[in-house]
Amino acid sequence: MFRHASREELTQLRRSFNKWGIFEFMGAQQLMIKEDRTINKKEVVITTKTSKHILNLQISQPKYAGLAVGELRNKKFLPSLSGAEVIARHSRDFSYVVVNEKAEGLVLYGRDILGDSVLEASKKLGQNKMVIILNQNRESIGIGKTRFSAEDIFKKDEVTVYTLFDAGVYLRNQD
Amino acid sequence: MKTLTFTPTQRSLHLAAKYGYDEWIINRFLHFVPNAEKMMETMREPVRRYIRTNTLKITSQELVARLVSKGFELTKTVLADVFEISPTDAQISIGATTEYLLGHYYIQDITSCIAVEVLDIRPNQTVLDMASAPGGKTTFIAQRMDNTGSIIALEPNPRRLRSLLFNIARCGVMNTLIYQMDAIQCPNLNISYDRILLDAPCSGEGVMWKDTSRRTRRVPGIISECSLVQKKLFDAALQVLKPGGLILYSTCSFAPEENEYVVNSILKKFDVEVEPISFGIEGLTSFDKTVFDERLRRTVRFYPHTHNSTGFYIAKLRKKN
């Protein structure tokens, strides 16, 4: 069901939004939580004032509302592909790698990233950290996990970022 | 109402054999399609393909530059953000580019775009999309509303619902509320709408150009069955449309039973006015022995040979105050 975020959840979300550099942008959005207690999942969605108003009046819940930008898990916000896009567009301070055109194509097939393909990376990258994968237009094409910390992210002939999610899913799952 | 069929003639038999259609389909076309043989001829050519820029994410100027640099050839159309894609030697399919995956455009027939365009959708309105999946028109509506207001999108089929969700996420749409329900039940939601899009389930005659199987494997009964459902959906829609609000009825069918007959029955039953549309050619005012309301002239038809599009029908009605 869709509901408003509790005070505690809002605090957790704001802390994470701050970390991703989208505190201000998200503060201006209409957020709601889609909670599925059977699988203990809390999805974070951006919706509109009008939709929120309708949701407040409705007895029957919609199947989906707004844009799912991530999950609230273990008190942290984990961005979805749509969330990664929001971060890439609106944040100036987030963990990222920029990959070359060849790697862009491979990432969109779900392949991991070789250090040779990384053109640029944010400075404070840690090992085993979530990063937004950007193409050369600085558009989010996926979400990855670093295998090394910043200094080794360009390591030749080695996978340095695992691809967790990629925008190619829209094609692979198309009917 | 029974689907009207006609006694085979030498011409209908000849054209059916020549172009590979069932005779009853051709015979019907000969009774209402202007220059029907030219239409058959056009439907032998490669299907025209169009894309619509998703201005929620990119400008048309930027998108065109990016696709041209990848080897695609784009031509302007009657709509500012819709382009025809010409066959080229681009290395990648138009449905598999990074720009497509990132939701910068939607592959969609121009008639579907026109349907949304003429509905005069504005930001902050409440809009009902009665048959939403796979989301081509829904995402265009969101674009017209600049991701504000609310789109109530209905889709009963779980499989089609999934493709709708993918397209909504891909295109970055924030203003939808998606209900898995049959559109006929829309009054149960107790919401009134400024605009309603009823792109009705239909026999799909108009997509024969793309889907050649529809030229033969069909029976006339499907048209009358669809017509019945379409009237019920229209009825339900008018119950939830605000006075002064607009409803756009469309089908991708040539059949008068699914188009003018349906709107004609609505005009008899509800206090609505037919609004003019500045695209297409005027709707039929008669079919065989049936004469329709004169106002049906303001509804419009699109044919492959006149508009380089799928066959389409649009009626725009305003509910009186």
C-alpha cells in the first residue's frame, strides 16, 4: 500500500539523500512509501500533489503510483535506475564512474566494467561501494559496485566495477 | 449490431486475390475507403516509423543531433516533437539505442501522437487514460502535463501492465496512478476528470500494414463485438467526465461500426458536442443505408495512403455544462 513516510523514515531518507547530493531536490518532491509487508519491502516513490491528494481520498489503492526512485532498506536509501537518473541529473556530489562508448554498450548488456574503460571517477570512491555508471554525456546508464577503491579503479585488464543494474533491462524485459 | 458485409463482386474478388486479403474485408473497404486500391498498394510498401521526443528528458534539437550522428535519418512531421525515421544503414536498430533505453524517445505511430495532441491537455489537470498499456499515449500525456497533475491509468491485463510500468520508468513519468482494472469500472474510483483518453480496444484493422496476419485470419463478428464494448466504455467515460471536460475517442480500426456508429450512438444519448480536429480527413456521415449525425463530419479518419500512418479514427467530444 502507498502511504506517507513516517518521521523516522524521513530522517533516514534525508540522511541518504544528503549523501547522494539530492537533499534539496528531493525536499521539493512529493514522496510516498509503497510498503509490502509480506516481503518487507519499502519502495520510495516520487509523485505529484494531485496524485497524493487522490491517494489520500481513495479507498482502493492503485497498483503503482509515481516514479519508483529506490528502496528504503536497513535505514538507507538504495537508488533504483530511475533514482540513479535523478542523482545524475540533480546532484553535484555523488559516487560515479564515467565509461567510454564501447563500455557503455557492454554495460547496457549487463556486463561488468574493465578499468581500461573508465574515463573518470569521483574522488572519494571506496571499495565495495555503490556507484552510478555514467556515459560520456554524463547520463546514468546503470548502477555498479566498486571492486577497488579510487586509485585502482582504472586498473588495466581487470574488472574494477561490477554492473548491478543497467538501463538495458528496458529492452531485455520488453514484451 | 451486426457487422455489415456485402455480396462479393468481380472487383472485390480480384483485389482480394491480388493483395492477399479476405474478400469480405476488401469489399467493405470498397464501400467507404477513398481510393481503396491505392491503400492496398501503399500497404505493400515498408511501414513508416515515427519517434516522439520525450521532452521530459531531452529537447528535440538535441535528440535529432544525437540520432543523426548515429546514422539515422529523421524527417519533420506535422507535430513538432514527432519525426519520421527513414530506413538507413545505421548500425543499430532504432529500438535499441542508448537514447531509447534512457527514455529520450518513444517509438509510436504519428496518429497516436495526434490523438494526445488534440486532447488539449494542460499541466495540473486530472486525466483518465482508459486503456493505458503499453504506455505510448500515457507517457505523451505526462509530457504535455510537464509531469504535474495526475493521470489515472487503467489496464486490466497483468502482462501488459508490466510493459506499461517499464515505459513509465524509462520515460521518467511521475504523475501516474496505475490501477489494474477494466476501464468499464472507472466510475467505481469516484474521481472526476478534466480530460479522458479512450483509445478503445478494437479489431485492429488499421494496423494491417504492420501486422499482415490481420488481412486474412479474421471473421466479421469481431468488429461487432468490439463495437459493443466500445459503446459501454464510452458510456462509463462520460459518467466520470467533468462538465466542460473533453473526451478523445480513438481506435486503430477503419470499421465504421467501431467509429462513427459508436460516436453516433453517444450523440443520441448524451449532451455532448463534437469538437473540430485540424488533422486527418472528415469522418463518414453515412455507411450503406445508415445516415449518421451531421456533426460526425468533425471527427477524423487517417489512412495509410493519405497520411502515411496506420488506419486511425479520432473523435473529440466536449461534455456540455
